[in-house]
Amino acid sequence: MLVVGRTQPYWINLGDERPRWAPTAPRDLANRELAQPSAHRPIDVGGGQERRPATEPDSYNPQNVGNEPGMRQNCLSVLLPDGNVFVLGGSTTDPRWNAGLNSDAVRVAEMFNPFRNSWTNQATAEVARVYHAVALLLLDGRVWTAGSNIDSRLGEDNRELRMEVFEPWYWDQPRPRITAATSLLLPGQSFNVVAPDARSIRRVALVRAGSVTHGFNNDQRYVGLEFITRGSEQLSVIAPPNGKVAPPGHYMLFLINDRDVPSVGRFIRIVGESASIAAISTVPGETSLFVLGLDGRVWSNGFTPGPGITDWGGWRPIGDNTFPDHASISAISTTPRGSSIFVIGGDGFVWSNAYEPQSEGWGGWRRIGDKTFHQAAAVTALSTVPGGTSLFVVGPEGRIWANAYDPRLANPKWGGWAQIGENTFSQSAPITALSVITGGTGLYLMGLDGRVWSNGFTPGPGNTDWGGWRPIGDNRFPHFPFLD
């Protein structure tokens, strides 16, 4: 986090064990416009007296307003795709007396390099940008700037209508390219980026689309992403883990090569999700709800009808395990008054907890198997035989994986994760499962091609295989192929 506007900027690294504000390296104040009094007036009135502005309209007379060299009040800062911070506009007008005079405008731009902790002066703008100016990063890596009120006056006659564009150092350099990328992402999602220059890429970043008012961009955010190179023309990238790191909204995706040159960006929207609610009925008339809380724990509430009972029993946490804020919960009841819930944890494993009516308590969170899944994937649970449970999840490679617990076995336990066929689906695709006969299962998913696909298992003597994936008709439906 960087604070600019005064002679000495300050910054803080919130990732430090004990974050503290500290001064950055000094700015390069050799340019007279940055550090000297305005040519039209002095700044020291002598005798320890403070010059105060006169009443309107003379308060806009520069002779009546203080000037503070090194000040850059109401300046604009823009995060660039290479990680540097571009600072422009503002004025040296003393902010106690005026929001910014054009005669004090700072037209010299500055660049802060957080990797080297250094400041360098940049090109000089033609237009003064004082109060109410704006600056935004463009998709091609340039900075667009516009607006301002002349001498910070109000009214249509004082609007600055000229626009300018700043071209950073990398503008005329050979740029890495993005030839294909998804346009929608869920938190924690894996996605592919096709890039002919993949082997030269050293960083992948999302820069949030800005929103500027009163010289301040409330929505700037630079998020570095984990990635691996797959061959000479493809990157496999992991989206930010949750909304705390990257709130839902529009971002620009950039690739930065081994010379710190960024690509032209691609717009991507990170989709936010409300907490999922799982609902089951363990006995006739009863309802049990399960929701992921703000603290990351699973919370439950139940309603059991009876004489004089008109309200829910109250929310209670189930254990102390915490889960990602976008995790979905699956719940089933395999025995009267019994409940089983399933969630993918932050470690990628499927975790389960069960309520046993005999003990009148939850048994505790347990991990199911050793296979890991993306946190954005959802677990689907189904009971095909009394007391039994079958789980289905889309794996990181896009294939469907299943695990089953069969109480009819001599030594009941989970059978282990097994792949169902070779078809691939979006990692975030919800799986709908149905059992129409004892031991039988039907699965239904939205395919990457927008068609509905199905697969079925029919029990029988010697039959241990699924029937195979088949599309149900040729109709296409809305779908979001997060796995490219």
C-alpha cells in the first residue's frame, strides 16, 4: 500500500509479519515544478504569519493562497501491469486554502518502482489536472487521463474537457501475446491461457478495472497469480483463492515476460457466489439446514414440528474446522434422524462429518481418501442403498471421480476414489445424481459444448462398469467453461 501526495511518500507491506508504515526512497525533486515555489508568488509571508484566503471571489487570487513545494495534493496514481505505480497530476497548492490552482499544477509525472524502492520522473503533461481529474489503466497498458476543474472552481465553464494518454516505457517494446483465455472465473479456479510466448513468461497478474472519483481510485488492486508453463504455447493458471484477495468484478489479465514487458490485457470477470445452503429432511416433517458461515465453519439449524413448536432450534457450528468461503456443502440422510455432510477443504481434500442419533452428537470431521480437488469444485452426495453413500466430484483434469461407502460389506469403509470414463467437464460444473433403483445411479452434467451429458450405473450380476457418457439430444444451454 502506497500513500503519495506529500513531499515524502510512505508505504506498508501488509504481508509482513508486523506491518509498519515506512518512508519510501526520496522522490527526485530536482525538477523545479515539483519542489520550488510557484513563480508567481512567494510562500513565506514572514513574521510567522499564515496567509489566509480572502472571501469570494478573491479567494481564487493566487496571491491569497499558500503554496507548499513538494506537495502533490489531489494527484492520481495508477497501478501498471509491470507492477510499477504511475503518479500524475495534482498541485502544490496548500490544501488548507484551496483544492488546487492551475498555476500550481504539477505536470511532471513520476514512477515508483516497488521492487527497487525508487522514484523516477517521467514525461510532462500538457494539461493541468487538479481537482476532479481521473486516470485509468487501458487494456493496452497505457494510461488515460481526463477531467479537472480549472482552479478547482465549480460550474460547467470551469470543466477541463481535454484528454491525454501516457505511454509507459514498454509501449513500443515487443509484447508477449494472449491468443486465448477464459472470460469468467470462480475463486480458486484453474484455467488455461494460450500464449505463443509462454516460455518467456515470468509473471501472470490481474489488475482490477478502476473506478475514480475526486482524484482517488477506490478499486485498484494488483493480484499476482500462480501458474505453470505447459509446453511452448500454454500456461495453466490458478485464480485468486477467495473474495478477500480478489473481490468479484472485472479485471484485466496480463502476462509479463522475462524483460518485464507486459502483454496487452484481456478482460476477465471473477464471479462471486453467495454461501450455499444444503437442506435435508431426516424424518417426515423435519428440516435440517447447513450453511458455511463468515468464520469458515459449517453452521446448522433445524425445525422439527410438534405441539407448541413454531420456531427453528437456532444456529450452531459443527466443529471447529474451517473451509474456503466459496465452498459448497452437500448433505444427505441415510438413516432416520441421521445426517452426513461433505465439503472440499482448503487443502483440496473432501471432508465429512456425520450426526449419529444414538449418540446425539456429531462424530467429528474426517478426510475421505487421498485425492485432492479444486476448492471451487462441488461434492454431490447420493444414497443408493440404506445406510450407503456415493460421492461424485469433478477432478482437476475435468474427469468425474466417485467414492462409495457400502454398509452391506463385511468390513464397511470407503472404497477409494475411482474415475468414471474419459469425458472432461468444467471443474465448477455441478453434478446432478439420481437413484431410481436400489444400487443404481444416474449422473447428469452440463458439458463443455453446452449439451447435457449423462452416465448411468445399473447393478447386476458381474456388472461393475458404468454405461458410458452420452449427450442427451443436441440442444445447447448456457454454460461457463471455466476449464478451457
